[in-house]
Amino acid sequence: MNKFFTVSPLNYIGGKARILDQVLPYFPLHIDHFVDLFCGGCNVGINTRAQHHVYNDKSSQLIGLLSLFATKDPDSFIQEINHIIDKYEFSRTSEHNFAFYGGNCMKGVSEYNREKFITLRDEFNSRQEHDDYYYTLLYILIVFGFNNQMRFNSQGDYNLPVGKRDFNNVLQNKLKKFMIALQRQETTISNFDFRHFNTDFLTENSLVYVDPPYLITGATYNENGGWTKQDEYDLLLFLDGLNDRGIHFALSNVLRHKGKDNPILLDWVNDNDYNLNQIQMDYSNSNYQVKGKDSGTQEVLITNYNNLEEYGRQGFRIYFEPFGL
């Protein structure tokens, strides 16, 4: 990944951090409103130049975290996090190595933190008030949780086990850089199902970026009917509505994955003559545990525009002008 990109402190499943250099070149250079409709970790939006950014997601927990990142002073927030970490007596490898906590580079500090993590998780799940402290605790659970991810069960409880790492210097710097970049943008953060998202403010100079759950993958966000065929049809109808109004959209998705095809998506592209741009996605470091080229994964970016020469391309800026900081 290009060193100039700002990377999200949230390890969101399906995040686009590793393919920003492929996605951004398809974006127009001049954007008035950039909408990240399924914003997740916000890797795309935080690295896109626009007059105004809208970060939207259906997850109220995620939106609560982003709102915290957008308003807290970064240095004070990091101090607050470390104060809570000390309160629960978690490890701090920013000050000591793995061996100090009885760990190593393979197992990290999971054994040392396991019981402390369970205590924090239980207290978090029993907390009724969803205030700033609630979301600060949630971020700490993500930091110390498995793969630094966020997952809730059907009862609304955070249910991931402890992970191998802690709030090390790399993660602290990543969080600070992300918060500074987010606070430099003019932003709106919203919590809507895409079907209820108001698009009246969008113009022909706007861009709606869409990275929904993928219908044919086995990611955890798509378990137990998390994203259905009806959701897929409704989203494509939503995008057709944008197209009818002359509003640009860019849709990340997969046409093929592990032997499964998505004929709904392919038929929609062909029927509307939208532009199908191939993305080379390497899954070797993700939860899929396979490489895209070996599994037959066909990652694409679908756009309803193609004359970028008129606008310039955002991605070309990454080689000489840093994003974020």
C-alpha cells in the first residue's frame, strides 16, 4: 500500500485499504459530495478528495465510533484509552516487549490479556448508556479482540474472543493519523439503511461509492442471511435511480468467488451497459485464507461513467501529493 494513504484503525472485513491504488484512479478529481454509503472502516472515503464527505452505515455501533473519532482530540483520546487499559491491567507493548508478558511473536499477549478482556467485554455488554465512554470501551475491545474486528451477536452483545495484540505504537499512530484526517474533512456521519438514505442533495458533480456486503462470499457479515437477494435487487434499483438523475456511482463487488457466480449483478451490468472495471484482489492476508487468483475471485468496480479525462483522476495524485497528512 502507498505510504501516503491514511489507513483506518478499524480492521473491517472487506476493507479496501490494499486496493486503493486501483480504486481511486476511477474516481473523478472534482467531487462536490462524496458519499460512502456502506462506509465500514472508511478507507476509501478518508483518501478521496471532495468538498464534503458523507459517511453512512447501517451499523449504529460503527457510526458511534466514527462520531467519536470525528470529535475527540486525538492526543487526549489516546491518553484516555491508555488510562482505561491501565485500569484493567492490560498489556502495553508500547512500553514492554512480548516476553515481559509471557508471550512471543507467535501467540502475542493473548494469554496475559484473556481474563482481563472477558471482564471488560462483560462490563461493556451490560452497559445501558451508549455515551462516549461506551464507544471508547468498544474501541478498546476491538484493539484487544480477535483480528481487531467488531462483531455482535443477535442479542446485540460484542462476542469476539481476545486477540494477540494490544494498543501498540503502530496502532496508536494509525488512530491519530486517521482522526486528524477525518477532522480535516467537512463531514456528515449518518446511520441509515441505504433504502432510507436521502439523496436529494446530490448533484451531477457528486459521487456515491458503494461497497455493500457481497452476496456470494462467506464473510461473517453475510452469515445467517445478512445480505439477501432482495437486498441485492433493492441496491441495484437504488443505483439505477442515481443513474437516471445523472449522478455518478462506483460499486465495488465480486462477480465470481470460490466457484460461485453472481448472475444478478452481471445481468444488471449488461442490461444497463455500465462499465465493468477489473480489480486484482489478493485475499492471502484476509479471513478468506485464499488468493483471489487461485479461487477464481473476480473483483470489480462498476461505474456509470467513463469519461474521466474531462475531470482528471484522483488516483494519479497519490504519487506526488499525500492524502490525509
